[in-house]
Amino acid sequence: MAERIRRQGPLSFDDWMEAALYDSEGGFFTRAAGAGRSGGDFITSVEVGSLFGTLVARAADDWWDQLGQPDPFLVIDAGAGRGQLARDVLRAEPRCAAALRYVLVERSGGLRAVQSEHLPLESAELVLGPAVPPEPDDEPVAVPGTGPMVTALEGLPAGPAIGVVFANELVDNLPFRIVERTAEGWNEIRVGEVGASFAEVALPADESLAVRADRLADGIAIPAGSRIPVPTALPEWLRSAAAMLRRGVVAIVDYAAPVEELAARGQAGWLRTYRAQQRGSSPLDHPGSQDITADVPIEALRRAAAAAGLSVLTETTQAEWLRSLGVDALVEEARVAWHGRSANDLAALTARSRVHEADALLDPGGLGAHRVTILGKKL
């Protein structure tokens, strides 16, 4: 990266982030660490326990019903990591299981290798492709009732398909650029080299970036000196997700906030790094050694969704979404089981764990505050 800066000049933050997270030789996610309690760098709702996956399985059943119970029914787990969500969803035995074709999408080859140790992965051609011709001269068709079938890919599959793209804490890792309001307009915050270290470099934003920033800040008085993220990879990712769906849902669970709130918080309030289960240092320190993440501007997500042909069906918090899926009833059942058994009984310990999992998933100061945005195509 230092050599690139010497050749090309200061890097835009999205180029820096792309290399720091995803470079095939030294990117953070190539280390096959990422999320997880054991050896991971951060915890998501998936790693809290199996309750989140149980509720995602309920959501998948609801979407399957809304789509007319198609068979095959494709569920894309975008940013699947080690595959823990897939294991929990399958363990929950959703009603759509016989129709289910579950696809784990993960850029990291190391993490995909871990998936294969814990899941019965099939070839993509078998899971995604037509299976048999009904007659010798007819086109092959999928065989109904053969699910669940699971495969893993580096990127989103080609469509068209009927199903769901589910992205839990993915879009906050999609590269973005950083702009700062000035009295004259916008500066772009780039990454340069100062001596043996990397440092911020402020340059006037080019016209295209300034237009994007103006659209995000439309009608909002952003004081000089305030910074906001401008997503650059998010629009393309949403276009790809929408393009592979003939009909279906794109569900996004992540950090997100209005632009006005992000500007008021300051960069330190919306740009974060994680390493070894703790907050890291500056995103310019030791590239490839820590996660880089940021709150997604809600306005950017809505605009990108509309441009991709997706309509907003639901905008809520994770706590409210999980309650709509029946988390409170599951917790009450677990609470009764916990208090009705011996403290050392395995079933009691499992029930107690579920209660504690729910506390974490619904925490309004933590995971419960995540933004859930559900987008639809031809529903």
C-alpha cells in the first residue's frame, strides 16, 4: 500500500479499505478470523448463540409464504463467515426446508474452508442448477422437495431466482469514501504517507464525489469540519443482489443512522475498528490487522435500493424485528424450563443460555439497536 501511494499519490479511503480488508495476500478477512468467540476479532448476533438463527429461520418461512412457497427457494447468506448462521437456520428445521437451497457467500477463501468442515456442502451446479429434464427434448428443471441443499460461493450467484438475500453485518464492511464539509464545499479525506507512517490527507473532492455528498446532505445543515461516509461499494452490491432475484427480498441487518446524526457524532462516533474482541486503533494503523467498519447512512441505503429497483418494505430495529418473529414467547418458554428443572440439568442450562442470548440480541444499547431494512422486488 505504501508503494501504491508513492506511485499514485494519496489513496481514496475506499481503495484503502478494500486493500486492508480484502487483499488476497494481506487483507484482514484473508486471515480466516473475523467474527466468533474463539479466535475471532468481533461478535455479531450470530455468535451470541443459536437463537438468532432460529428467528432468521422463522423469517425465511414467512418470506417463503409471501413468495408463494416456491420450490426451489434460494436463501443467500451474504458475508457468511464460518457458516454459523447456516448451521443454526438448518438446525431450526424451517418449514421451507424441503424447498431450501442455501448459499453461503464469502469472499475469504480461508473462511470458506472452515465452512466445509461443519456443513454438508454440495457443488454449486447441483444446488443452483436445473436437475433433470422432464422429457428428452425439454429443458432441465429443478427437482422439487430435495432440500435442504447447501453450497458456498465467493460471490453472489447468477440469477434469476426466487428467494432471499440476507446480509447480517455485511454492508458496514463495504468500502466507502470520507468527505469533510468546508466553507467552500467538500474535501475528500485520503490516505497518504508521512515518513514511515500513514496519515490523512485532505484534498478538494472531485465533482462526482461532491455531487454524491450533496445528495446525501440534501436539506441538512452540516457544519464546516463535520465528516460523513459516502458509500461507494453499497450501490453496486445492491444492484447485483437485485439483479439475481426474479422476485424476492433483500434483508439487511447492520449499523445505520441518518446523515445528520452521523455528522453530529463526528468520525470517531461512526468509524470503528475491531481486533481481538476489542476496539482497535486508527484505521490507518497496521493495515490488514483489524476490522474497519462504519455506520451506513440511511439515506444512502434508501437511494441505492431505489436505483436497484427495490422497494422498502420494513425499516425497524433488530429488537423490534426479532419481537415480530416471536422472540419474547421463546424466551418465556426458556424461562419456565430454566426454573422448572435442576440447576445442573442440561435442558435448564440450555434454557438459561437462551434467556441470556435474548438479552444481548434485544439490548437497545447494543445489538438490539441495529437497523433492519427489508427490501422487496416484485412482491
